[in-house]
Amino acid sequence: MEFILENQDDGSAVDLFMIEEIDAEKNLLVLANYIFDKKINYPVSDEDIEFYADAFDVALSKNMFLFVEFDEKRGVIIG
């Protein structure tokens, strides 16, 4: 099953990507979509890296995976 959301305004396709790793030193999120065998290094701000690192730690402590909606055409995380 493929999870794609269509944005009617600009025709962008949004896929779910798992946050595989967080590199706080470089302010990078490593996003992975195993269905399509894709990995993306996504740069974020200092504030955002703290938010994602905290959420990632909580998810790991509960044995959960953390996903984000990522628009590949625009190269941005949605929401």
C-alpha cells in the first residue's frame, strides 16, 4: 500500500518518510522511504533540530518510528 497525498493546489505528491537518524552537529535529518528505496539528508534550523531530537528520543523510548510528510518536488517537510 502506497501513502501519497495529493495537494490540489499545486499537484505536489507528498510521501511519508521515516526519520532514520538525526545529526545534531550538522543540523540534518536523515529521512528514509524504504518502499521506494530513497534517503534524503534534510537540513533544519537549530530550533527545529531540538524539536525533532526530542520527538525522536520519545519515539525510541516507546519502540516507535517517527514519520514526516515530505514533498519531494518542493523539497520540504509538510506541517
